[in-house]
Amino acid sequence: MFSNHFTLTKRLLGLLMLIGGIAGFAAIMAIDLLDVGREGGIGPAQQIALALCVLLAFLGVTLIPLGDDPA
Amino acid sequence: MIAALVILLFHLMVYGVFALNLMQFPFDYDQGEGFELVDTILFSQGQFPYRDTNVYPFYSSNYPPLFHVIAAPFVWLFGEAYWYGRLLGTLSAIIAACAIGYAVYRDGGRQRWVAVLSGLAFLASNTVYHIAPLFRQHMTMVMFETLAIVVLANVNEIKDQRRRRRVLFTGLAFVLAAGYTKQLAIATAIAVFVFLFIRQPRRSLVWGVGFALVGGAIFLWMNIATDGQWWLQTITANVNQFIPEQTVGLFRLWFSLHGFLIVPAALYILYELYFSRLSIYAIWFIAGVGVSILSGKWGAGDSYFTTSIAGLCILSGLFAAKTMRREWVNFPINLYTRRIILPLWRVANRLSGVGVLLIPLLYIGYGIATLHMPTQGAVFSTVADVFNIQPNAQNGFYDSAGRIAGGYADIGHLTSQADIDAGWHIVDLVRATDQLVLSEEASFNLIAGKDVITNPTQLLNLAQQGLFDSSALIAMIERQDFGLIIMRAQFYPVDVLQRIAVYYEIVETVPMNGFEYMILAPRSTPLPE
């Protein structure tokens, strides 16, 4: 990965986006799960962020079948 | 193409008229311009504007220094004035537009007309028009961002190592300059390093470490030199309340104005994502849209979309250039080509011919969607009459943009002689008192030769986070140390406004630029508590 000739493939980029989307989704949900003192559930800003994480993960999934094409 | 060019050149003329009009206006036009001038004056005297706001004169800047440092030599040459800051903003937008046009020309197969339209489209945006001719640093940041992106776009393809390093160094220097002009350039920094990482992770990490060291060293030096005020005033104080409705409203406005170019830009990104390689332009646009979400912060607004507008002008230009070259017939074979493109092949071939006709229509549609112009004056009144354009904003101005959410800047109209006269009247009132004057805008005090006291929005930023001790300012209000208080938007923290209401009363209201300036004088007897 750290060679002068390495470049990300569509598959690897897709995997990174999928992982990033899932991790982001989990982190945003964790704000409510861990912060027990909060009221009002998932707010509008969190909803926007969750939607973006889902979109990121979805795009990542669609890139994986493109295999070794350079990203 | 000619019709699109005529419409966008008309926009350019309106932009030039507005910029010239503002350069001749000697007072604040947009709230906060005067404080940018104060920052510039302080830098010209070798002083930092990041100061303790709990003590007199309760003033601090909340922006990084580069724009003010660039403007500082003008203070040495011309004294305290607004025109040079507005000139710098105006020129920054023109340089950014030229860079956009150049990028489309270079990377879009040398389509001259499309390149010109792309650059003009940037200047035609209502957002750019509103913000660029002001004494504000935002457009200078966007200029540095655009230059960085255009410089770095093809850096990975440079074979000669020395030349590649030179280009990388230049591009990253522009990113650093953007960041030290305004904090929002973080989006461009992220985009640049994501792009470098995708193309070659090693290069991204090596240069990223160097970039972080240089940027961090400057940051640390300023923080030490200002005794921590740099961190407090520019970082901590800027973490404001987020209003989701404001973000949603401003995104609706952004799409309604720029939709004609957003759609082709988005299609071009999808093409790169699935059938080509992701360019720095695509990643920059996405980062620019991402940072626009912050437009919902208190104190933020439509200016936060300017980076994304620069990006969409380049991407839509590349889409248009590819269409004009009829190159949408060469898709690499992959899963999505087989599933989506090949079944549509016959239709696509016919559409490529239609596309050549469609491109000028896109720019004509964009030019109409972003229409903004004075409806008074020699040329403009004739155009307004012919096309039945009615004013819908201040001072006989038509603006296709409008306030559908908080954070929208109600500006863009030309100033009049009556506005200038009103400003001088307020200056006369300030000069007439021997006492200090507390003003929400700096220009009246600066021209009258009195101390500029407070930066109200910054005090409110700090107060909302419990970081402003208002006791010394309130003590001055209660002692009626101020001979006059001048307010326009009442941006002071609530407790300060409450004490002003008890100890001061409105003695005059002066209309200027469509706003009501309240002149308050000490009450002979304070209101009962």
C-alpha cells in the first residue's frame, strides 16, 4: 500500500466507503445510546448525518463489483 | 451559445456595477465589514486582533489573519478605508472565475466557449455576487481554494519528480493560505488529501505530515503570541448552535438557483465514480457540499455554499465539454456498462446529438435562474421595462434569490446618495459627543476618530458558550459612559441588550441601506428594575 506505484482500486475504495458509512452510522447512534441524560431521541442534525452515512455505505457497496479498476 | 454568453456577460456587468458602487460607499454595507477593517488596521500596526474581550475595548476578531495581512499595506498607503478590501474581494472572485475557466479549458479538451461560460457562471451566482464585492475574507479563501485545486488536479500524472514536487508544494501552499484566510477551507484540505490518498497513499501521507507540521507550527506560534486568545476566539467561539431548518432552507435555495448546473455536475461525478477515475474536482465538490451543511450554524449563511459553487462550475463545464465533443459514446466495459449503458446505447447515440443543443440551454436556464439586477438607472431601467422585471428587494433591486431561511444575506442592492448622506449624519452625531460611542458597526467610530468598542457578534458567540464576562461592559453602560449607542441588528448578548434598554433610550432612527439604525442616548432617569 505504501509503494510508489500503489493506487486505490474501485473495490478497495468501495470497501472503505462501506466501512466508513457503517462506522459513522454506529457512532451517531452511539451518541444517544451512551449519553443517557439526553432527551428527545435522534435530532434533525443526527438524521441528516445518518442519511449521509447510509448513502456512503450504499455507494461503497455499488463500487465493490468493479474490482481492480483504479478509483 | 451566443445567447448564453450574452446573459452571463450581462451578469458580469451587474457584478462590476455593484462592485464599483460599493467601493464608493464609505460605511459598512454588510454587518461585520468594519471589523474586518479594524483587524486590517491592527495588523498594519503589527498587532494581533485576537484579544481578551472581557476588558475594554471588548474587541476581538474571530477570523484567521491572511486576508487582513494582504490588505494591511493599503492602510499604510491610503489610510483607513473600505474600498481596498472590497477591491480585493472583487478581484479574488475574478481570479477564481479565471481559474475555473482555465481548468475547464485544460481538462475539458480545450472547448473555449464552454470554458468561458463556466468562469462566467461562477460570477453570475447570486451567492458570489452578494459576497465577493464586500470587505470580507470569504472570497479570498475561495480564490486560494480554487487555485489549489486547479494546480493539484493533474499532479499525479507529472512524471518529472522535481516538477511534481514543485506543483505539490505550490498547491499545498494555496491550501494553507486558504486555511489561514478562513477556517472553512478545512473542506478543501480534506478533499486534497483524500484525492492524493486515492491516487497514491504514500504521497498523501508524506506530504500530509509536512503540511500538518507547517500548519501546526503557525497555529502554535499565533496561540502563544496571543496568550491563547487565537484558539479561544477563532476556534472555540465558532462552535455555535446548529439550526437544521436553516441548513435545509439554504440547500433549497442553492438548488433552486444552481440546479441547471448541479444536475450535470452530479452526472459527471457518477460517470467518474463508475466509469473513470475520481478527479480532485469531484472530491472537492462533495467536500464543499459537505461543509455547506454548517451553513445552519448561528452566524453562518449562504456564503458557505461558495466553495461548492466553484466546484459545480468546473464539473458542469467538464460535462458540457465532453458533451460538445460527443464523447459520451466511449464507456469502458464493466458491470454497469453492460447492465445500464449498453441497453440504452441506441438512445444514447441519438441523445449525444441532442446534447450539443442542450448545453447552451443549460447555461441560458442558469442565467435566468440566477437573475439579479437593479431595476433603476440608465441601462437597467430599460432592460427591466422590456422584460417586465419588478423590484423585489431594497433600493429598486430584483433578486431571484430571497430569504426562505435564516442566514440569507439581504444584500446586493446598490447604495444611493441618500444612504451616504445618512451615514454622514450618523458620523456627525458621533462627532458631536465628547464621550465614547458604542456602535454595532465600526465605520462611524473609525471615521469620527473614536475608539471602536466591541465586536458584537463575537461577544454573542462567546456569551452563548459562557465564555464572555459582560460585567465590565455592563458597568460602563450603567455608568452611562457612552454618549451614544448605535444599533442595527441588536447582536449584543441578551444581558447587555437588557442593560442598554434600562439606561438608554432611542432618540432617533436613521434609515440607511434599507436598515433602520437606532441612535440611543442616556436616559435622564434609568427605567426602574
